[in-house]
Amino acid sequence: MVLFILSLMRHVCDMDISFQLKPRCRRHQPSLLKDLEVAELRDSDVHVKMLAAPINPADINMIQGTYAILSPLPAVGGNEGVGEVLEVGRRVTALKPGDWVIPAGAGVGTWRTQGVFPEEMLLKVPSDIPVLCAATLSVNPCTAYRMLADFETLAPGDSVIQNAANSGVGQAVIQIAKASGIKTINVVRDRPDLPKLVERLMALGADHVITEEMLRKPEMKDIFKSIPKPRLALNCVGGKSTTEMLRHLQGRTGLTRGHGSLSPQSTFIFRDVRLRGFWMTQWKKDHAQDQESLTNMMDALCQLIRRGQLTAPACTEVPLQDYKAALEATMKPFTSSKQILLF
């Protein structure tokens, strides 16, 4: 049986990535589509047919060799996705053919048509939710859920402020907060299609959508006439955007995800603001023996999906053979649509 995988030749080729993938050497390509035989199914293994897998910023970082987790080379790209179980080994007890599964952690390699994985590397998800929701469930919605739940006690009527609000995590924050009665102030970069983006985020449940420039204007006072100042700030950008965002913080916690930096010294010195980092992969490692917390989170997110309160981020569906175009699209500026590989 044959499967197609994306093999990432990291370190073999120095890549200059500035919104495009441009290998500096011609002898090796940074990514290749290959035909390989499916591995033999062992007693504790699960044979999975992949249905869909997104391209996330972390996947690009792994290709570049700059991510905190790097797989031995050659490696299969992709840390997220959903597949259907085709066959299970005789010692597998929690899964059966027909079940839908997602990766339990990072580094599984989801950009493939089929694969054989140990049972412990997979997590069952309900098959009655949309495939794009399942494919994008394990990273962005989980990150949003934990950031809203674990660092400040938020009650209905409270507010949070976030930058990069059009990102996958940002869209999930808007929807999960809305379902909990929490108000959101959402900061985005100015762009040519700003009205269209504002309309889309408002449709998801955003209370306010503003540009980074507006953070520094007196008009911000008008926003706080209708909602309280935020108790939590969520950062993914750094720099002036974060500095100005924290000036409006009433609570004491600022969280950074991704590669953003929270470092406005006067704010956290004189107002005792706590600056924290959050990485969903580390949370999963820390809770590897706490399946109840993981199960409760997934159940809560799937219930939101079933009720129509949590949808997949804006997506562009791309056949696997067009992966190069999908990678290039992911690197373009002002990208608000997540590239989803279909198999």
C-alpha cells in the first residue's frame, strides 16, 4: 500500500523565508512529495487514513529548523489533522475502525494520506462534527481554551484584549469567550481589506475590533464606557502593539503565545503585571498523566462545535499535490485563511 508524505529536508538546505519558501541551494528541495510503503501494523498500532490537515505557523518553524521540537530527518510535516481509523492491532482497546482520531501531541507528521501510529499517539474525537473543525481542533481552540481558563478567573461581563485577533487562536478566543459571556477587544494590523476582516470577526462574536494605531488614540475611552477594562491580555505580536495593549489592562496578567514578546518594563513594574508564556505542547506534556483534564477540554470544545458556537477558522482547502502553493500562501502577509491539505 502506498502513501504520500511531505519529507522536510531541514538543515540540508539553508532557506530564506520571507513570506515565500526560497531554498538557497538547488541540489536539495526543502520539501518533497514521496511514495512510501505503509509500515507494518503491530499489536499496539493503529492504521489511519488522513482526511485533512492544516498548515500552521509552527509547521513552518519546524521546516525552518527553528521550532522547539524538531523531528529526526527525513521527517513528515504537520502537527495537526484528523484521520479515520482503518485497522487496529490486537492489543488496541480504545479505538476501532471507523473512529476519527487526531494527534495527541506534536511531531506525529500529519501531511500524508495514510500512516501507522502507536495507539498512545492518537486521541479519539467524535465523527459528528465538521471535518475542518476536527482537523483544526488540537492546537488553536485548545490554546484559546486554556489561556481563557487557567490564568485569570473570568466571569460573564469581564473582558479580555488580544492582538493578532484574526489568527486561528484569535478567532477561537472570540468564539469561546462569547459562549462564556466574556467581552473581547480585538486588535489587528491595518490592511487594505480591513472592513471585510472587521465584519468577519464581528460575525464570530467580537465586541470590538480595532487596529494597532487605535490603541494609542483617545477614542479607546469610548470602548470602556460600555465594557470594563480587560482583566487579561493575550499577545502574539510584541513591540508597540503589546505595550499599548497592556496600558489598558485592568487585571494583572499578560500572556504570550507564539514568538511575541511582552516587555514594557514600566507597566509590569509599577502595576505589578504578571507576564507569562503559554505553549499548548508543553501543557499536554505536563498533563500527560491527567487524561481527565484533556478529555474535559475536548468534550467542552466539541460541545461548542455541536452548538454552532465554535467553528473552524477561515480555511482554504488544498489538494495534497498542491502543497507548494499552500506553503507559499501560508507565508504571505495579511493572511487570514488557514491552508488545509485534503487527502
